Amino acid sequence: MRDSLSQSIRRALKGVGPFSKPVADAVLEVAYLTMAVDEELRDEELEAFALIAGELVGGGEAPDSRQMAKRLDGLGQALDKSTILERLEKTAATFGDDKTAKLAAYRVATLMANIDLDAADREFEFDLDLIATLGLAQEEADTIADEVNTAITPE
């Protein structure tokens, strides 16, 4: 499973980055918020998050479990349902006018949302909030969603 998940993530993120550390960290925070919005962190989401972190900041090498635990602990601090949108807005401000970073953040969020295959109403609402917060057109979001779905669908 990990190999096929890793390959799917690589395909979905092909051409994304490289980014400066602050921008890569902000993209990862968007990924974390996407998986936290349903208030459940599933094993497959955590595995995907580690692989995405490896692609964005580790040159393809997923962080070891200690590094991953530290990153997740930091991202999970003071997070509850009422603060997710506030955190999203603050994180999105990191991107400024960097359209490439905004598109990457949406791509990573779409990837994370598709990993658990459990589409909750909160995830749908978060997706709409994310599109608006990043200032993306619906067509851009739809194109990215189609590309991610193609990348993660087995042939």
C-alpha cells in the first residue's frame, strides 16, 4: 500500500515546488487542517501527510517518526473546530500573491481530502472556504481536483 500511495502522491505533486521553508510549511499546514477538519486523524491520512511532507521538504524522503510526531504536535496545538478557519486564513496569508503556492496548497488539500474517502459535510464546507481563502476561481479548483483524481486513480 505504501508504495502505491507513495507513487500516487508523487504523480499528484509532479511539478509542485520547490518552495522556501516558510511556504512549504504553510502548504503542509493546509494539508494538516484538511485532514483535521473532520476531527479524526486516520492512519492513511497520517501516512499520506508524511509522504507529502517528504515530497515538499525532504526531497522525496518522508520524515522519520520522531520528526513527524514533532511536526504533528506543533500543528495540532490549540486546534479545534472553531479555530480551523482562523488558522486557514492566517496560513493562507503566508502565500501573499504567490499563485503557484496557492495552487500547490489547494492541490495538497485535495490530495489529503481524497485519501480517506470519507466525504463529510465539514470537508465539503472546508473545501469551499479554502477556495475562497486562497482566492482561486472555481475552474482552477476543478482542474486541480481532476488532475489529483487522475493521479491517484489506479490504472
